[in-house]
Amino acid sequence: MSEQDQLAGRGPIAAFGRAAVDVVPEQRGPDERERYGFAGGERPDGPGRGAGSRLRVDARRNLESVLRAAREVFGELGYGAPMEEVARRAGVGVGTVYRRFPSKEVLVQRIAAEEVSWLTAQARESLYGGLTGPWDALAGFLQRAAASGAGRLLPPEAFRYAEEIGRVPEQRGGDLRAFGGAAAEGEQSADPRLLLQLLAALVARAGAAGELRPGVTVADVVLVLTAAVPVHASAAVPVREGETEGGAGHRLLQILLQGLRAA
């Protein structure tokens, strides 16, 4: 099976099963080690001395650099970006990348699974947290997702799932029973279908409250989720008074949110 087929959702990457969940940290923290967790491969070893200990430290540092660079490269260029670019930004040889990840599909699955898992946790909190109204819950989720860049790292099959949910009337309200209560109980999942079901529930709730424009679907929300200001444009657009850094991205998100919200 070609790499193009795999990345288009026609190969093993389309099924995120338990193996993918096992390598995903339960929470995303500001620190890159916490962000990627290393629960599925690299754990800090116990106290040690000598060359072996030094090699383990170097290996962990390389893994952190590769994962950080992969997220940046795939977020900017998509999952079709070459491994050579990941290696270049990580400051390592491409052979080092392939020693840690035997194929690009494995690296893509690692990154996509972590991002889907984090987005699912955020969507679940927005849906069940009960601290805000329907529109604020949906808009707050999109703002957090846009700020993290996670939406740009959704696997290709997520778009197909979004369209399928929008076409099936009984699923437009976000029927989560097929997931055995996992969505409400907080079980972690890297399955993008669960994320899309949670988003469908957020959309349905905001629509029922009259806070969405008529015809807005979960597929529209996914488009907002994945929107980004190009790097060269973001650097060229000055930050306006009262805006934080990344003002161009913030303005784009506000424009898109206005397009979703009922007048």
C-alpha cells in the first residue's frame, strides 16, 4: 500500500485503535515532555552514570526534538511533508528519525493520535462542563484548539467522518451511545469519530438554542478548526493595538466565528 493511500485514510492510519491510545499522554501540558508524554516509548530511566546513561539522555532529547519538529512541519505543510524536513528542523539526521519511527506513517499516527486525544478531551469538557452557554462552549473550544494548532493536525479521515455525520439525521445531535459512554465518562480516545460526535453534539446544542446560522454543520466547524494563517502572512501582518502576539490568527478566527454565529 502506498504512502499516499495510507495518508488519505485508506490504510492502517485510518484506524486509531487502542495501540494509538496507549502512546498518548492523558493531558497536554506547557512542557514538551508532558505534551508528548513518552508513555509509549521513552521513559526517563532511573539514576545512572557513565556512557549508557548519557546515551539515554541524548536519545530522549532527540525524540523530543523530532516530535516537536514533526508537529511544526505537519502543522504547516500537512502530513505529506517529507521526513527530511522533520529531520532538518529537529537538528538531527534523517537516519535518526527513521530509527525512532520506522516509517512516516508511524510518526504521523503518533502525532495525529496525540492531537485527536487532546482535542477530544477539550470537546468533552466544553460539552459536559456546564459552565457556559451553548455558543460560548463551542466558541471556547474552537479558540483553545486554534491557539494550540491541534486542529491542523487532524488525520485525513476526520473530514470524511464530519461529512458522514452531517448527512445522517439521527447523528446530527451527536449520538454518543455507540462509544459505550466513553465520551461522558472521560475515557481517553484517539479515535477521531468520537471527537466528531462530540463536536456534532456541541453544534446541535448551539443550533437548538438559535445561536448558529441555519445550515451550519459539524463539517463547517471542522473547517474552522483547521483554518490557519500562512506563516509568511502571519509574519507580515502587524499586531494591532490591544491584540496579543499572533494577532492575524486571532483575527481570522474571529471572522470565522462570526460566520458561524446567528446574526
